[in-house]
Amino acid sequence: MKVASTGSVLRGTRDEWEAATCESFINNKLMEEEKDRKRDKKSKDKKSKREAKDHQTDDAGNPFFDLSAKRRATVSKYKGIPLIDIREFYIDKEGKTLMGKKGIALTVE
């Protein structure tokens, strides 16, 4: 009679015990591989979402970055001078995102 690590008594021949142990080992490996695949898929999804956020542009073609649900940082040029514009936005009745009054435009210098 053999005692498993869980404390239960295993009955049967040595070959049956080895087969059961191998099957358990294989099942554990398969479950670990499945967890790894899911983890890799989640990290790829997060990375692709992050990349999609990094490449957003406004109607004028200027790149912008969402700071919160209503705030954005936009990189633009005015008379050839690069500007960083941090501004609040709102959504009008038609569902279009428009600039609000609150905000500041900073030069790079």
C-alpha cells in the first residue's frame, strides 16, 4: 500500500500508480500552459490598447494623449512654434468632442 502526499491511500499495482501519477503530472502541466497562454494574451491585449491610445490624433491631425475622461494633452504648432496644450474637453449634443474654455498652452522653451 502506498500513501500519497495528500494522505490518501492508493490501491493497485505500481504500474497503475505510475500511470495515475503521470496523468496527474500531465494535467498539471496542461493547466499551467493554459494559464501562461491566457496571461500572454492579456498582456498582448493591454499592450495593443496602450499602443492604440498612444497614436490618437485630433481633427487637425495633431497627436493627443488622454489625461482623464475630460482632459487632454495635445502637441501642435502655432505660427511654427511647437505648443503643448493641456485642456478640458466636453461632448456636445451631437456626440462630438469639443474644446472647453479651461486650459493652457505652453511653449517648449
